[in-house]
Amino acid sequence: MLAAATSCKDRFKTDADEIHISGYIFTRDADISSNEAKTEFYAEMHAVLSYSVDISGDNTIAQRMSREEIGFEYGQDPKLSGSVRTVFADNHWGEEEDVTQWRGFSGRAGIGIGESPLPPGQFFYYRAFVILDGNREYGQIYSFRTDDAMVVGVALDRDKVTLTVTETAQLTATIDPPVAGNKEVEWSSDRESVATVSSGGLVTAVSPGDATITVTTKEGGKTATCKVIVKGADPTAVDLGLSVKWADFNLGAFKPSDTGNYYRWGDTYIPLVYSTDGYKFYHGRETVPTTSIAGGAYDAAYDNLGSPWRMPTKEEFNELKDGCTWTQETVDGMAGWRATGGNGNSIFLPFVGYREGNPSNTPGLGETGFYWTSNYASGPEYQESVKAWEFQIEAAGQKLRNDGIGHHGHAIRPVRP
């Protein structure tokens, strides 16, 4: 595009005659380029000089006028009266005719090339100039703006947060690169029943469980996540006169009658669905520990409560079954069994049912209850999940079973020395 021109006129004298020079500087819009992320910019400026010379037939002017130069001044002051930089153009001459009539050439020069690149999101001002026989004449001032840098990623200041109900935590998102123009983000929680997040990244714990907080950039849809673990109340260790002490309520619960959280065997988090989707001990995914997982990386009680709490073994559940007196009762509207030790202390195990498929699907709730032991049972067979030992309670009594399907959701009753 050829920009509007500004007139360039001056009077020069030689020893012989008075010389009149008149002409124009045509300045074009700058061509702007950048790297892919738009963090480094380059500008190529263009101008064309056209002038005529009246020398009254004296062609000696041709030699003297061979010293023309064209260049550009640029800076960030709109009037170019502050800090100004100068760059000279590569001159490209047009066809010469009678130098006593007219002469013209074009010039171009790049900025941000061979030096520090121009930054994103900034205005720059420039004008062309021409030096004719030692005198400098200027064109109009033009401007361009470099684009904002593109968002290439986002990161959070932490990837895991553990809270208790009603506690809050502030997450901070950092845009990459820092000079990106659009720093707007959106926050979301995949389980608002467990944890919510505000438009500013403030996480609030709602109920026991696991949630994933995601921050998404409005430009480019880049994401980062933080896992939020909301813990229930810390349990009390009840001494029943057995080899271990038992928690007074389930993992993730607040009181003995609460169901607490449901876990797949070997998971330390609450899954989005109680199926083989993402389950580590589905056939062929991960090596299954064929002994007890108590106190290790696959123990949800150990992971959520910390040592010395852990999952009970099948032997400890068998000791609970045989070493206590069992009475069926209802607490806070929830049916279950109370196990009373020989020393008179007791714990209540509610009929929690189990989870299969959608988290809202809890077969047997209020009628039966399934609790994980830490012990492997068998498998996994082809296209099946591992099986683990489970402790079942129902109206008819209590029993240990060796066919608990690993991807089903069971309650966990922690123990400790």
C-alpha cells in the first residue's frame, strides 16, 4: 500500500548556477513478521523518493547528486522527539532518465533484524528521510503495533492440595510466556460436591472426596490441573482388646453412621466412575501386588490419614468378627452392626452397600455393606479386574469373601497399632 506523501523541497546552490530540487517521499506501511509464538517481532519499512531538478541545462549536477541516501528513524515516542534510532535503507534505483528532469529510487530497511527483536504488544513510530546533497528531509510519521504474544501454556503453583471440609486454598495460574497479551483463564471443578473453585482460583472444600481443579486459558485452550483431596474428620482409635485399634468411623466420614468414601481396591483416590476405566489393576495394565497392600502406595487409609493408619488385613477382620460381640442396630437412621470388644468398647459398621458404575449407584445401601481388606485374592483373568478379600456385613451376619471385584467401590475402616 502506498502511503500519503509529504513534500520535500529545498534550494541548493552550485558555484555556477542556482539549482532547484523538489520532490516527494512516499512512505508505505511497515511489513511486520514474528516468530510462531509472537514473542519476537521484526518490521520492514519501505519508502520511495521521487524528485526533479531544475539546473538550467547544467548536467554536472548528476555527479553531485550521486550522494542521495534514504533511511528511517523509529522509536516509541509518537512525535519521535525522544529516544530515536536510525537505520539506513538498502537503496534500489529506478530507471534513470534525463537527470535534469527527475530521479527516483526506493529504499527499505528492517528493524529487529540483526539486533534485539521488537517486543510484543507495543506501538512503534517511524518516518522516512532522504539526504540530498547533505541536507536531510523527512516524510510523515507512521506507526504500527506488534501483536500480543500467543499463549503457549499455563501452569499452577501446585498440583495437589489436601483440605478438610470448609477449608480453602488459593491456586495461582502462570501464563507462558509472561508477555502474552491475553491472560484470561477459566476455572472449573469436576466434582463441585467435593470442592468448588471461584473465578479467581480460590478452592473451597465441600465434602470428603477427591476433585480435580482445572484452569483453562481463554486463548488456545491450554490447561493445567490440581488434585484436591478433601479429608473427613480424623478418626479416633478404639481399643477393642484386639491386636490393632479400629477407627470409630469409615475413611472419609465424619461420624460412625456416615458411609464415608468408596474406593476401588488399590486406589488412593475416588474415581469418577466405578468401572475398569482407568483402573490400574485391570488385566495387563499394572503388576498386581499379590500380598497385602497395607501401609504402602496402594493403601488409601495410609495415603489419606498418614502413618500409622492403614487398611486392615483379612486376618484382622477375622479377629474382629470372632473376637467381638455383634448386635444389629440403627444409628442416625443408618442400619448396621455394632462390634463390642471384651473390654466393653465398641465400633459401629454401617450397611454402606457398594458402588458400581456411576457414583450415584450404590446397590445394597442400608441393607448390606462391603469393606476392603488389604489382601489380594486372585487374578486378574483375561479382560477382568483383580479380585481382593472383602468383609461383608448383612442382616444374616458377617463374613470374609475372596471374590471382591477390584473396580467396585467399597468402604474402608482404618486400623492402627
